[in-house]
Amino acid sequence: QATTAPVLQLVDVRKIFGDFAAVDGINVDIKEGEFVTIVGPSGSGKTTLLRMLAGMESPSQGYITLRGELINDVPADKRPTCLVFQSLALFPHKTVGENIEFPLKVRKMPAAERKARALELMRMVRLPESYYSKNVMRCSGGEKQRVALARAFAYDPDVLFFDEPLSALDYKLKKVLEKELKDLHRESGKTFVYITHSLEEAMVMSDRVGVMSRGRLVQIGTPEEIYTKPATRFVAEFFGEVNSFEVKRDGDGDWALGDGRAIIVAPVGEAIGDTATVIVRPETMRFVTGPSSADNLITGKIYNEYSLGSRMQYQVHSGERIYLVEAARTAVAGISAGDTVTIGWDASDAIVVGD
Ligand code: ATP
């Protein structure tokens, strides 16, 4: 359970390469025992940020503190932290046991004690005991990942950093390990800071998700907050396609679309004449037959349909606009391309975001 004391504090942290700010002023407190994931597209500065946290780079400006101590220039091996990454850096000709015991050997722990601890860590990462003497190169990708994780825990770090550790694994294994990592986080009580470009991965595992764009942290919050209250269209679109409308606030307090129609949204504070982007997720739009209490109703024609497995997505054309509607397959039986349909959504599902 996370307490309120920050273990890591970042104050206006920047990393400048030449005249380019790869990390451009990050402020965040990470609490003891938290699982924080930073997501962002390629080049947004995630790796650079993590390298500063792990001690492989120093910030150009700002402060990083660990339990209140300034660590800006403390090298990686002098920090009570450990980095787990995709290219695992395991010792290829050694056994699983030798790999896991490496940090313990460096600390001169006696052999018998080392082995007991290694076996304990193997249990924790769900590796069978028989793997202790197995050459690590004969392990599968997922097993190697578990070995790397057990070795990271052998350092007994205060904070574990993860740099896309699952990105090389196949989808099914990735899904299994995501949940196992979350379980491991719970069981160990350690602070985890994880970076990935996959929001899906971030959502499954994390207490809080930070979204990075161009060196800045655009938003940080619980998965629920990031999903239901995205600060910007960029954050909203990280979850996949959205319906978005550029709108202007009218005298009735609604948001005018510019084609004579308006979108009704839940009350927000903007003044008349203000412009904004309103997004509506495809899964909160629904097909309406008969009388409806939906705040917004639009009639259009289904141009195409896409199967997403258990869900279906429809492209609906209405005037100049294209709407995306997504629903459970079972809820849309009998609806198909070419049909004229009415789609509806509620004011509370129309989210006003910044530009
Ligand atoms: P990816 O998901 O592709 O790994 P990222 O979000 O981790 O991307 P970074 O690797 O942190 O992004 O890179 C951020 C930006 O900083 C990129 O434009 C990159 O080219 C630049 N950059 C990173 N390291 C250096 C360096 N040593 N010298 C110059 N520019 C760098």
C-alpha cells in the first residue's frame, strides 16, 4: 500500500542535447511503493528521463532527489536503484542461479545463503526450482525476463526502473507478464517506475500513468483519470481513435459545431466565444432505435464496419462528418454497412479537452 512520503522527487528536470531539450521541465513526486508508468510516443523523452533517474545521465537543469537526498550526479552503481531493460544483459554462459546470485556474490554473501536467496527469488518470479542449474541461454524469452527480474530483486533496490522490458515478447506472453509484474509489485512493496510506448500496458499495471509528449509530462493521474478526463486531445488519442470536434461556445452554453448544430456537454467553465476540442469515445456512442434520452442524436449512414473480435466498430457518415461507433458484438446484431442509423451519446460522455 502506497504511503504519502515521496521516494523520488523531480523538480523542473531538463536534459538538453545541443539546443534540443529531450526532457523539458518535468515535475513529479513518486510515492513510496507506487507503480508509476510513463508512456509517450517514440522520441518523447521517456528513455532520457529514465536514464537520469537510474543514474546513467545527469540532468542539465533541475533536481532529482531520492528520499530527500540530491542524486543528480550520483552514478548508477551508487544508487539504491536498479534498471531492468529489454536487452537483458544476462551473463550468457552462466546458469540461472549464477545470474541471479551475481549481486549477492559482489556483496560477499556466503554460498549457501546465496543459493537460498536465489531459490526464494526464483519462486517469486515463478521460475521452477529445477532451472537453478540451467544455462540461461536455454531459457525462453519470457523465462530470461524472469531471470533478469529476479536478479534485479537480488540487489534489493529501493526503486526498480523498467525500460520496456516486455516489448520483445509475443502478445500472449506479454499479457501474462504484465499481470505477474503487477502481482510482483504488490508482493514486494517496492517502488516501480516503468516506461513503455503502450498505454494498454500502462493501464493494466500502474497506480499512476504519466503521458509524455515532446519532453514534457502532459498529464499524470490514475488510469481512470487519464481515460475519463484526458487533459488534451493528444492524451485522449493515445487510447485509440476518438470522435473529435472543434467547437465554439455559444450563448446557450453548448458548443457549436459550425454547421448549425451544437454539441451538448456536461457543464464546464469556459466563456461564450471560447473555442475547444470536444472528444467522444467510439465506445460511448451508441445506436438508437425509437425514442431516446440521449443528449446528442445524429442520423447517418454506415459506410463501413470493422470487426475487433468481441467488439465491432462502425464508420458512420453524416453530412461532412465521419463518426466512429464501437459496441459489443452482441449489442449490434443486425446492423451492417449501408444501413441508415441514429447514433446517440450523453452530455457526460462529451469531454472538453485542451488543444
Ligand atoms: P523511444 O520510445 O523511441 O525509445 P523515447 O521517448 O524514449 O523514444 P528518447 O530516447 O528519450 O525518447 O529521445 C528523446 C529525444 O532526444 C529524441 O529526439 C532523441 O533523438 C534525442 N536524444 C536522445 N539521446 C540523445 C543524445 N545523446 N544526443 C542527442 N540527442 C539525443
